[in-house]
Amino acid sequence: MLFHRMEQHFFCIPPGEKGNRMIVYMTQGQKTVLSRITVEGLPLHYLSVGRGYFARRRALHCLRQMYDSGVRRCICADVYLLSLAKQADITSYPVLPLRLALLGSLLDILCPGGLQNAAAVLRCGPGGEETARAALTVLARRARYVQLDMEDPAALAAELLYRWGIAAGDGGRRAALTVVCGDVREDTEGPAIYLTEDCGARQTPVWTSPRAAALAVPVTEPLAAVLTAAGKWQISDIHITDLLDIRTESHYNAT
């Protein structure tokens, strides 16, 4: 009975809040407590996860309650908490839209000298067609040559030619970098930017924002994605300084 009352104290969704906050911010704390926070005017559930087996068990109970109330996405200040959220079928807020919006800045990190006289490869696997079309708009403005590596490049090749006056191909030059979209399993040689569903597990950008210092919680990339999607932040508020490729352990930084 005592354990039940503790669960009610720590884990019930506050009255009137079901369905209003569809994202939970998770962080490590001294004990497991569910509360509410507002970040840049955006209301969020806030789950502090205590240490130890029973604290994590109570946190999982809380997450399952939130799932029942409609919560499907989380923001984890500590990456290892994501595995706990997944047990309740709550997944990390996607960062792909933010990465796509920041593609120009990522290109500057990998190719600080620019792409005016260089070739870039746009590689697209299944499910990445929409992202590839958006990425092509950025590449066409920056690169002298764009090579299309995909099963059926005809549509994008025509758009590249008629909209941007660029014939698809590498111009006989070695590619300076590859932009990867969709489900591409094989490894990519050389510098690459991943615009894939799992891009957060492939590469880690380091960034700063003058607005982040004023917030009461650490601003992770998923939180920045939430804030920009909600119109609370602008893309210009985010400044990328470094990019770490997790697979190759390559480190690129702004010069």
C-alpha cells in the first residue's frame, strides 16, 4: 500500500494535463519525480530519474502513464535514459528536420573553403527522397558539381539541370563530401553529412546559442529541434562549431 501511495505521489499525470504536453524532458536526479516545466514558453513534462533499480522502476511506471496519456516523444539530457524511455515505446524527438535546416552550416564545417569549384555527392536510399530533394536545393547553390547516387536519379537530375543549370555528375573531380539521405547501409568513404532517421547516432554536432544560457535546463539537440519546430527559436539562433563522426571518429571544426 505504501508503494502504491508513493507511485501516486510521484507519477500521476497532473489533473487536466493529459494530452496537453506530448513531450517529456528526462534527466538524472536524486530521486524520481514527475513535474512540469516551461521552456521558452513551451510546456513540457519533466521527469527526474533517480538512481537505483527501484527509482528506475518507478520512472518506467511514470513513462507508461504518460504513454497512455498520449506522450510519444522524449528529450533526454542523459543519453542512457533513452533506453528506459524506449521500454515504454517513447522515442527521442527527431533531429533530422533540424539537421536539414542546418545543412548549410554543416557544409561550412566539412568544407571551410567552400564548394564553388568542387563536387559533392548526394546519396539517397529508400525513404530519403523528400530529404534528398530538400538537400539538393542547398547543394545546388553551393557546389560546382553534384553527383546523384540513387536508384532512379532522373527526376532530381532534371530538376538540377532545369532549375539550377547544373548537369548531374562529378565533372571529373573527386568528391569533396557526400550527403547521405534515407536508408543507406553501406559505409560512405570520406567526409559525409548524414541526413537520415538515425543521424543522431551517426554524428554529433557541437553548437552554441546565445539563448541557451538563459534556460534552466541543458539544451540538447532534440530540445533545440523542438524549440525551432515550435517557432520559439530561429535557425539563426544556432551556431555549429564542430562535428564528430561517431563511426570514423573524425572530428571537424570551424576554422
